[in-house]
Amino acid sequence: MTSQTKPDDKSAATTKAPEMLSGAAMVIRALADEGVEYLYGYPGGAVLHIYDALFQQNKVKHVLVRHEQAATHMADAYARASGKAGVVLVTSGPGATNAVTGIATAYMDSIPMVVLTGQVMSHLIGDDAFQETDMLGISRPICKHNMSVRRPEDIPYLIKKAFHIAQTGRPGPVVLDIPKDMTMPNQKFPYQYPAEINLRSYQPKQQGHAGQIKKAVTALLAAKKPVLYAGGGVIMGQAAEELTELAQLLNLPVTNTLMGLGAYPAGDKQFIGMLGMHGSYEANQSMHHADLILAVGARFDDRVTNNTKKFCPDATIIHIDIDPASISKTVNAHIPIVGLVKPVLTDMLAVLKQKKKKLDSAALQSWWQQIAQWRAVHGGRYDNAAPLLKPQYVIEQVAKITKGDAYVCSDVGQHQMFAAQYYPFNKPNRWINSGGLGTMGFGLPAAMGVKLNYPDADVVCVTGEGSIQMNIQELSTCKQYGLGVKIINLNNGYLGMVKQWQDMNYESRYASSYMDSLPDFVKLAEAYGHVGIRVTKPEELQPALERAFALKDQLVFLDIHVDPKEHVYPMQVPGGAMNEMFLSKTERT
Amino acid sequence: MRHIISVLLENESGALARLVGLFAQRGYNIDSLNVAPTDDPTLSRLTLVTHGNDQVIEQISKQLHKLIEVVKVSDISEAAHIERELMLVKVKANGNQREEVKRCADIFRGQIIDVTPTTYTIQLVGTGDKLDAFIQALGATPILEVVRSGASGIARGEKTLAL
Ligand SMILES: Cc1ncc(C[n+]2csc(CCOP(=O)(O)OP(=O)(O)O)c2C)c(N)n1
Ligand SMILES: [Mg+2]
């Protein structure tokens, strides 16, 4: 194969002679022309020319993290909150491999991101040169696309192409590998940033098929027990408004996936909670008994479906998704619609309004009655009587003090599930978590990425004493950039989620799930120049939260000691149907 | 079920690695793969033989489409098509074995393309089954080396896989 990367598109030629820039300057200039405000990164040999170019301008601001993984999570979280691609710059070798977890995290959740990785000089590639790693090879299975620069003059085109691929179709991270000799400061080339990109091999669909949309509407109107199941595609596809309109027009019960929380307002009566492994009793029951499931921007993930062979036996499935490969991958869709969720929902609404029909109201009424009965069975109850603080209660109190309007960035574990279950997300883009990869260490850098870009918002990091230690070094970055994140450390002294599985499946043999020798988190926060508050008794919680949120611009680390014995419920029975669940340590459906 | 999938791919570095990597990552089978640039040097044409149930084949097709450098994908075995594979076989050919091998090659319309006092190299083109049959037919003749290209395929009639 030849190794040509030829620009096959050029923006309209302007009359004046193009500016001459070095490859390094082009990288930064292209980012500025793309409208990038922040670049998250860490310098090293292979990217020093680029860092020097960065230093000599003031449009693109650089955020220096303490570990490259954090740079990727910051960029990722910015993308989750804003819908726009976050941008990362790291050096070759260890810089690039440190970024791998963050790239994979973004990939699993379809988050747009552009990652610029340094590389050794072209003529050294393949020689096992100092800090050489085959980043294209390493990142290939965990990114939407990757490319390398072979001629400095291609840099503007390749950067535009990276953004184009990252942000269109099903979004995802794109890696651009830049050998050092492509950025030599004294070699200058004409610079022109392309206005748009058109790739013959990549033409993602926008609109859904009109015939399929009509068919879907007909099936929907005939349903007696419908459920609207909405996922992260609604959030990233900026279609929460259309989704809400459709649900309310037809009085449909709505469940959101872990990635879709906020797509439909949690405070609304039509919301029946999250579904899946730790979904609500009513959501999982409704799915199982539904005669029609309208899946929007969701992918029938195994953490949702449980055993696909027993999944929703009576349901006709309408599946709207931008990615045809997500349709009928794990569960067969009867009416597939490939397209961006926003225009598809808009078209569905138009057809519905034209038809002026509603669902059979008597049938829908009895369906809602049935759901009300299911709601009464569990209803998110937990035992709050014990002397120890319950993590669920802490989340409820955080929701109260932030009026349900904070950005909640979570780590991975029991605390993540409690946050998903007990914080009422009424807006899209407010719940920021690693759903697909389940990356411990995501929470703090994610909160930092959001706080930097939304300085006036309340930004909370819900974490555990296990997860927080995976990127604790970023407390230093927070100090440098004044990031007033509120850290809610639900400290149960265990890798709680692991412990829960060991309780349930291994007769409570806690193989390496006990976190011995925990640091004094209050002192640790103080050592980094922040405020630390320890909470060990229920009555200390309220004043601590009030103090923390009153300190507007300061990072406050709340080390909240919670009941180590608590489990997350409901929990689906492994290998069972959607509606087979444990409801507490002693009850099962 | 065996399927023959034709792919038009941007002739760019890394594109083939990405495609092959996809099969490894997702656990799909590759029975054979052949690839070369087309009349348009910016495009490569691949013929990929795989097997799997309908659902797997549908996923393969969709996942291939998702690769940024893939321009077109077609399962040509879904309709009338032609499939050919090239095989080079080097056999030991001594004494009266030489006549035997020559006759066998003629029957299969193979050509002897290289000769030494003790060996023949035979070139044969056909479907995979025909090539298998030839190897069977060689019987006791000692085979020294077999090189097969994997199938190349094209749809019959006016149907094309082109830009
Ligand atoms: C990087 C990484 N390593 C391991 C795991 C597996 N894992 C999932 S949850 C969990 C425990 C998390 O402990 P903690 O942060 O204290 O949260 P808790 O469950 O106690 O609330 C582990 C080890 C993971 N998800 N990510
Ligand atoms: Mg813990």
C-alpha cells in the first residue's frame, strides 16, 4: 500500500497569498481556527516544538495536568458537557500510552475527542528509538479513527479531518500522531484551514428513512404497553427536547440508561427511572412486560438487557440509532431507523401531529396503573435507620443543596450507582460518568474539565476512596487553575462494588477489596492547598455540605465515612430476564 | 455459511491493518483475504472469504462500513457471482511420475510453469473446490509446496462495485 495522505479537499481559494507557518505553528493555529479554547496536555521531547508554538500565542490555552490520563478525561468531560470535541496534546511513548485509558473511555461512550500524540522523527520510526511506541497500532482498536502526519503541509487538513470524524456520525475519539520532524520551527509552509471536509468513504447518514419513520409511528400508535428507552445518543445528539416532546405528546413511560440520564427529566411523573443492572424495579418490569419498546440512541448493552434470550419477550422493538452496527447487534430490532436522533424524532413528531392520533387511552391508563403498582414495590427505598451514614442519603443531600442542578461527575463503583439512582437529573449533559469502560479515576479529572469550562456552575465529583486515589495527583492541577470542584468521597473503606460481588458470589471472602492504609484525606487535601472536611456522623453532613458549597471558588474535599456494608439495589439476577432482581440483601423477585 | 465479501478501500497506509484488526478484535473468521490496488491507484479492492450465521455476516458488513477508509462493501455471494483463485503447486516429479503429473494438470487445465529435472511447478486457476480437487488428484505425488492466493470475486452481469 502506498502511504499517501492527500488532501482531497480545499477550501475556496482566497486571493491573498497564504501565510507561511511551521508545522508546529500550524497545529496550534488550526486548533485556534477550529475554535478550541483549551488544550489539555503534558509536554515531552517529541512535542516541544508544538509547546513552543503554543507559548508564542494566546488564543489556545493550555492546561497542564499531572498525568496524561487526566488530560484525556478532562477533554472527554468537556465534550460530554458541551457536545464539542475536547483536545489533548501528549508526547510520544509514555505520554501517549498514559493517554490510552482515556481514549478507550471516550471510545466506549462515543465521546468526540481529538488526541494529538507526539512521535519520534519519521526516519527513526521502526528503529525502537527513544520514546517510540506504535501509537497508531496501540490506539487502533480503541478510537474511531487514527492518522499520522507524513508531510507538514497536510497538518491543517488532517486536523480538520480529525474534528470532522470525531464530531459527526457516531462521535468518537480520533488520534493524530505527529512525528517531531513534521513540526520543525524553521521549515515553513503555506497555511490555510479548510472550511469543510468531504470524504468519499465517510458519509454518515443524517435523516432517517421516511418509510421506516411512518412504520414506526404506526406501530407506536398501536401499542398498549409502550416504553420509551433512551440512551446516551439522545444526550450527545442534543435531542432531549424532542424526546421529551414526543414522550409527553403520547404520555409514554420513559426510562433512561446510565448514559442517558437527563435525556428525560427525572423529576417528571412519566420518568420511571434508570433501567438495567441497577435500574429501578418499575423500569425493568415495564421493559419486560412492554408490547412495544421505542429505543432511542441506546445500544442494548449487556448491562441493560441482562440475558438477551429472555429479553422483553413480547415487545416489538423500534430502534433509532446513528450507527447501523448498533442495530440488531445484540437484540433484534423489528423497525430499525438509522439516522441522527434529533432529525428522526423531529420527523416522527411531524408525522404524529399530522395524524392527530393518540394511543388507546384505556389501554394506556391500565398500563400506567400497572406501573404505579410496580413503583410502590421498591421505590428506591433504603434503610436509613442505622447510626452510620448511608451513601444514598448523602447523594440526596447533595442533590438538595445543589438544587438538582449541578454537574455530577462520577468515578466507578457503588458510589456511581448511588449517584445515578439518587441524584435527579433534569437536564441533559449534567451526568458525566464512564459508563462503557467503567474507568476508575475518571471522576476528578472529569469534574476539572467541566469546572474549567463552566466556572459558575456547581461541579461535584462523586467518588470512592478507591477511585479517587487513581488520579489524586490532579489536586495539584486544581490548585494551579483554581478549579473549585466539590469532591464527595463516599468513603466506605472498601472497593465496595467488588466487595458487593464477593458478598453475593464468594461467601464474603474479601480478596483484595479492603483498602488498607488509607491516607488522611483531609490532610492530603490541605497539603495540596485545598479545604478538607471529614464527616463521620449523620448530623455532621448538613453543616459540612453548607460550608463546602458556600466556599464558591475553592476545592473542598469532603471525606464522608459511609456504611461499609451497604449494597446497591435493585440488582438484576445474573443470567436472568430484565425483571429478575434482588431488591435487598434478603428479597428477590 | 461461507460468504465472499468484496471491499473497496482507500489505498492508504494503515487502512488494511485496521480492517484486519477489526476481524481479530471482534472474533470474526477470515478464511482468506486478497488485496491489491485497482485501476484507480487510490483504491484497493479486497476479496474476503469468511463464514458465520446471518447475524454475524450482517455485523461484519456493518462494522466494515464503519471503518473510515472503507468506501464500499458488498457480499457478492448473495447473488450470482464468479470466484477464482490462483494456486501454484510445486511437486516432486521423477521418471514416469512426470507423465502422470502432466496428465493430471492437463485434465484440470493447469499449466506447468517451471520445470527442473526433479520438479514441476503447476499453475492452476479456479474455484477453491477445484483447487482442492486437484490436490486430491495428485494422489501419491509428493507435494513440495502449495501457494494459494485466496479467492477473488466479482458479481455476474452488470452489477459492479465501483465508485
Ligand atoms: C481502572 C479500574 N480498575 C478496576 C476496576 C474494577 N472495579 C470496579 S468498581 C471497583 C471498586 C471501586 O471502589 P471505590 O472507588 O472505593 O468505590 P465504591 O464501590 O467503594 O463506592 C473496582 C475495583 C475498574 N472499574 N476500573
Ligand atoms: Mg469504596
